[in-house]
Amino acid sequence: MHDPFERPIIRTDVFYQAPDRALSGLEAAFGLTRLIDVRDRASSLVHAEMRFGNCSIIVDGEWPGFVSSPQSLDGKTTQIIYVQIASGLDAHCVQAQEHGADIVSEPEDQYYGDRLYRARDLEGHIWTFSQAVRRVGRAEAERLGSVRITGWHTE
């Protein structure tokens, strides 16, 4: 059956102590938009999905005994969310900081051709935003990064 929501094949779920605050914060700081917002009869969030470009991310409250916000784990997290943007990375970083994101890595060009920054959201999830700024071949990336690379995008 065709997926009526046209969801990406792989998605992730990010869990928060205060999911309503997180939804508003993700909109303001990172430019995500609400796609689905499901509430119970008491108006508590049951499930939400947000969109950024052609990708979506699920936002939920904690599931006691199963998954937690980094805020409940002394700031520890087991994932980083990566978002590729087409343009405006530096302005995106400024917007994120103005709306409460903690910039943990300022925008910086990378040896493989991207410019990226990392930010911690209001509950401690790490988000990495990157933008392709120049095309780099595998040999050049290996030389610049002092690494050996198996597999690479088309040269």
C-alpha cells in the first residue's frame, strides 16, 4: 500500500521531558515545522511529527523505563541528529542561538567539503547542521583529513 503520509524510509524519534516546549523550541531555533500533532482527551501530547525539507522527525514525551530525554540522564545522549541544509548555514546557526540553542561547535568548514555547526537543544539533544560548500574528491579528502576512505560520492 502507498504510504498516505509520504514519510521518509528512515526516521528517528527524539524524547523530551517537556515535549510541548520542545516542539515550540524546534520550530523557533531550527526551523522545523509541525506536521502531525496527536493529543489525548486531556490535551497531553501523544505523538508529534515535524518536518524539515523532505525529512521528518518524531517528537514524544519520555516513555518511563524505556527512553528518556538527555535532561533525565545528566545530559548524556546516545544519538546526534544530522540535518543537511541547502544554504544559509551561518544564519541558521545565529537563529538557533537566538532561540535558546547552545552552540557546541561554531560553523566551520570541513575537509570533505561541508560547513557545519552543532547545537544542543533545550533538553540536551545534539543537532548537527551541515551544508555542502565545495566539491572535494576522495583523494583530496583523504589528504586533507589524514584519513583513508572506502566508498565516496561520485568524483
